Amino acid sequence: MGAPPSSDSPFATVSMAEILLAQDLWEEAAAVVEALAAREPVDPRIGELRRRLEQRSLQGEVEQRPAESRGRDRVALELTGEGLGLTWELTEEGLALARRVVRYSGATIVRLFTAVAGPRGVRTGIRDVELERLCGEVELKGVPSAAVYVAALGFLGLNGVFVPLARSETVGGQP
């Protein structure tokens, strides 16, 4: 996005900050939120945006650990005390099929879909977790607790095409 927007920039809006957050452009979103705070320090929406930025900072680095293989393409989600547990397995056969569809170039990912109810309706998000191994597990921290999640395991081609091979059950909801 270039230089951070100043408080008088026409791009320093709540909508722009929400768009940047939805696209996982956290540093750019933080710059917009700070510009908004300088211009409108009493706007209650700025507090919500800061809360979401803080939540993202709690996520930290994602450490992938190996998991036991069951011999099938699968992905599962589980709410834990600190976040969201994610377990996956991608078979060599499934990966070969997906890679053929997108002409072999790309990355193996889990695409996490999130829906959170807010004061202005449901806010949705997509987060891609690039996988380092065919079978593993990870704990995603700093995710909203009052949200609904579903994940898809697949291959994301350099051309932007996502080939899903497995989908998780939906987990979460309002407390």
C-alpha cells in the first residue's frame, strides 16, 4: 500500500481498515486505524478495529507438528482453550490430482473460513495456512471465540485456482 496514510488521507476510513483486515494485510490496517484514531479519537469503531488487530498479534507464528497418518485426505477443526486446533492429512494421490488440475505450480494449503457476528452484520474472513508437511497438526491462537469455522484442505495454484480435496465439519458458534 506504500506510505502509511495520514489522518487527512481519504483512504483512512473504517471501511478501508476492514477491507485490509479481511485480506490479512495487518500492517497496512494498523496504519489506517492509527490515522483514524488521530482524526476521530472517540469513534467506537476504532476500538473494535484495535481489538481485532490485537487479536491478530496474539496469533503469533504457526508451528506445525507431525500427526499420525490414516491414509486418506482429511481435515478437522477443534475448538481448544486457547484457540483452534487444526489437523490434516493429504495423500500423495490427492496431491498429484490437485497439482495436475492447476498445472503443477502452487502450494498445499488449508483454507480456513470464519464467520463472526458483529454490530453491522456477519463479518467473514478467509485465512490460508501453507502446509509444510502432508500430515500434521497446528494450534491457531488469537482466533475469535464467538465465531463459526470450516476448513478446506487442498492445493492453491499460482494461477489463483484452489482445488479442494477435503472439508472439515463446521465448528464454533455463539457462547
